Amino acid sequence: MPTSSSPLASVLGPSHIALEVTDLERSLAFYQRVLGLEIFYDERQTGTPPSIKGIVAGFAIELGQIQPPPASSSPSQVRPQAGAPCMAFTIEDAVGAHGRLKAEGVSVESAVKETEGVKFFYVYDPDGYPFELIEFPLGARALADLRAYFDAPSTV
């Protein structure tokens, strides 16, 4: 296949992430409480399988009900660790959010990590899906906003 400088599929931007969940109501409650998910399309009654489409900070998340795994399965057995999707959401106060989530019993990593001024930690939804909550320096709202920051020559 000949190489070309033009992509074979020109991506215009992110669309959404779809997550298969074992208990739609439990997952919906989690995403509404933890991330502020706002439903814009509800297929709980009409969809096969039932699903919910919602928005978090301008990004769409689709939660779709799947057949539950055997009762003996734990979340880590339901989702493979290698290749599992990870969503990342920008927040303003990683340390404060971590404390509030932990106090409310949400499954979070034990500590906020920091590298190059970026503070982050992982939260796990009821099915074990990881997502990253990340606080960027310099007022950045997304990782791409830091491109110039990381491209700068190192002083070390």
C-alpha cells in the first residue's frame, strides 16, 4: 500500500464513547452523581438493548445495557486490563475532588499523582471502567492545549 501524507480517514473531532454496562440504572446514577451526566436521549423503554445517551462537559457518553456476567465475576474480571478504554476529564481541583470522591465511597486511586505540573488520578465506575480526572497547569482545558508547553526546550 503506498504511503501518503493525507490520512485515509480525516477525523473532524471526537464524537462520543460507548460503554457496555452490566446495570444501566446503577451506572446512570454513578455518571450523573460523579460527572454530572445530562441525559439527552433515553432508550430504556424502547431500545434493545436499552441505552442512555448523555453529555458531560460537551462530550457524549452512551451507556448500553449488556447481559450481566456470572455472579462470581468481579469488575476486574468483566473488563480486560490491557486495551480497556480510559476516558479523561479535565477538572479544576484534583486534590479536592479526590478527597470528596473518596469521602463519598467512590472507587478512586489511593493518591493524586503529579508530573510536569499535571495532577491526576483514576476513578472506577461500577463495572470497573477507569477514567482519569486531570488538572492541567497554565489554564489548559485539554492535553492538546499543552503541546507548546511540552515542545519547549528542557532546562534540565
